[in-house]
Amino acid sequence: MNVAGRILVADGAPKTRIKMKARLSSACYDVTAAGSGVEALRMAALVQPQLVLIGTSLPDMTGAQLCAQFRTQLDGAEIPVLVQVQGPQRIAALQAGASALIDGMDDDLTPFARIRGLMRGDGQSDRGGIGTHPDFGMAEPVAEFRHDTRPRAVFVAGQPAIALGWQFSLRDRLDFSISISDPDRALSQAARGHVPDLYLIAGDIQQPGDGLRLLSELRSRPMSRDAGFVVALRPDRADLTAMALDLGAGDVLTSDLTQPTAAIEAAIRIEGQLGRKLACDRKREETRRNMRWAMTDPLTGLHNRRHALPRLAELFANSLRHGGGLAVMLLDLDRFKLVNDLHGHAAGDAVLQAVAHRMTASLPPDALIARMGGEEFLVVLPDCDAQTAHLLAEDVRRAIAAPAIPLPPESGTGALSITISAGIAAFDRGPASANDLDSALLLARADRALLSAKSSGRNRIVVAPAALAA
């Protein structure tokens, strides 16, 4: 059986605990149950749950107190905590760090939708960093005249008066820059990249359920999909809660925010969604940064071998499918070992960095440029024939040869002239092309041409004969 995730259930009533465990297990969750707060904390350290569901009737502490214990004692800031609570304890649970609230488990749809959202990260809360708001990739660029650095929220409702009422109720409880919009304008602005940090959308705007359609549209678009989303439903439309959560809403509120208690709770939950959004932004950026580091040569900033060879195979496959030429160029610095031996490794690093810069400036923007290791570089030129590749290689050779490359002061030499040798192999899907040609063979042909350039005097370009390249 495929397990959907590990859930720790804490509830003081044995019948309720058994019932909750059975229902969650039937949905393929791996469930551990605890009958008290102390037992739940002990079990959490053992099973490392991906979500904690706190029920009622705990004998030793309230749901809010247990939630606070998870946040402080078990480094649980990253663990989503879903608390079953009603009445005045709702605000206490949210202030303790609850990721989301449910009234009970009688209705399968809403609790399970909450759990799905929390498990996939839509509802995960992170209280850290709410007071400051760095600019993240999909946020609206800051205009020169705008000095308001607060998080931005857009409220969308059927009548402007409703959205203005939300704004009035929340403005003193949220340190947000809040604007009012309609669906067409929200979509238009999102298409242009003007995306807030959070949307608060009425479930029914002009037609029943059209707020959920707006949510789905915004969540599906690349510019706005990473914003935070909260849906506001009228009490008689609570049946849409599960659908809103499954469409990507991080939370669902009541649309009546005129009561102070409702406004206080809404403000805490909206801040929680902002925290979740910022946490997701940080994780996304960390992932992108790690991918860049894994695929990038740290000295030159070019792609490395790990990225270059699979990408060469992709470009070769594209050339086979869609036609067009493909040229591969291997370049090697002439007598580079002498640079390190005579002038030091700092000088060698300066030479490699300068060569990478001049190579990038001399080649087309769509060229794949990579450092393969040591002083050897790979260039892949899509839609390029052998003659054009030869001309580009000559441009690179001349650009690297002159002017001389400045060296660090500790090297003892002001500047050094460097030359390169290069081998080229091209593939054009012409009559001479062989069916068994692949990217590795094309690269091997370029390597043989490079060896020929080296052995025939260096500082020159050699193109593999068409018969060899094919």
C-alpha cells in the first residue's frame, strides 16, 4: 500500500481517537495515535510525523498548549499542526502556532481537504519572518515612486463595499498594503507580473462559485501561482470549503468580518498564510540556488560537465526531431600548465575567468558554454553548420589572444597573452548523416579535431571532416 504521509493524532477520547485513526488509515495515511499531550510529544520525537492533528479532550493540556509545545520543544515550526477547536479557544490555538483549524471530524470533506492542503504545503504556516518582507521572484516589482515596503494584499469581492468592509475591519490588525480589485483587473495585473503577496477572494463574486474559478485561474498562471490565497465564504456556502482548499486556497474564512472576534481570527490566519508564502518562497529560492550551484562551475560561472553533457544530448535529439544543424566545439588553452607553474594558481584562475568572459561575449546567446574541467571548454551551437562554427571559433580565438589578460599583483607579471586550440564537429542531417550518430560520437569527433589542432602547432581551429562528423 502506498502511504500518503505520516500523521500523529492526539485526542483524549479513546473512541474518537480510534475513529480518527481508522478514517485516516483508510485514506492511506500512516497514523500514530496518542491519548495525551505528553504522549503525543514523546511519539512525535519517535515517528517524526509530517502532520499533527490535535483533537479534543486531552487530559493534561489544551490543544493550544500542545500546539505551543510542538513549536518550542520539538523544533516543530516546520510541522503543520491542525487543531480541532471551537469558540474562544480558536484564537488561542492560532496564536500558539496552529497551521489551520477544524470544527470537527464529522464531515469528511473539509478535514480531509485541510489535511491534503497541509501535507502538500498549501497551508503550512511559518511565523518567522512576518515582520520583514524581502522581494521574492513572483512579487510585484517595486516602482520607483513607491516607498511602502509592507506585504501587499488584494481583496476581490462581488461588491466593492464588501471588500472595503474587509479592509476596514483588518487594516488596524494587519500591517499590509491592501488594495481592492475585481476579477478582470486581478487577472490582467497578474498577467503583467503585478502580483501581490496574498489574495483574499470571495467565494461568490458575480455568480455562484466564480470566486473559486478566479482562484483556480490565478493558481494556474506562472506569474501568480506562488501567491498566498485565502477564500471568504458566506455561512450558507460553507459546503464549498473543501473545494476551495483542494483548488489551492491556503485557508477559508467566513465572509462576515465585521465582528471583532472574527476580524482578530481572520488577521491571525491571514498572517499565517503570508508566513507560509514567504517560507515557500525561501525554499523555492534555496532549491534554485542549489540547482545552480550543482550545475555551475564556481570559478568561471559557466555550466559544468554535469549539466553540459545531458544538455548536449537534448540538443542533439532536438536536431534529429526538428532538423537544423548542430555544431560542437571543444577548446583547450595552450600550455596552460606553465601559467600555474610560473605565475601561480591565482594567475591561472584569473586566466580561466577572463577566457570564460571573452568566450561568452564572442558567442551567440543561445550557445551552450561549459567548463569541462581544467582548461578545457565545450561550446554547443544549435542550428549551426560547420562553416559558421568555424567563423565563431576564430572570433573566440582572436578575442582570447588579444589583448593580454591582466594577472593578480602577486603573480609578478602584469599581463599574459593566452592562445587556444579548438576542434569542431558538426551535424546537419544531410545525406552523409549516419543513423547511428549520437551526441557522444559527435563529441568524440570534436575531441579528435582538437588533438589534431594541438599536434599541428596549437593556436588554431580544426574542423572534423564531414565524413567523420557523420
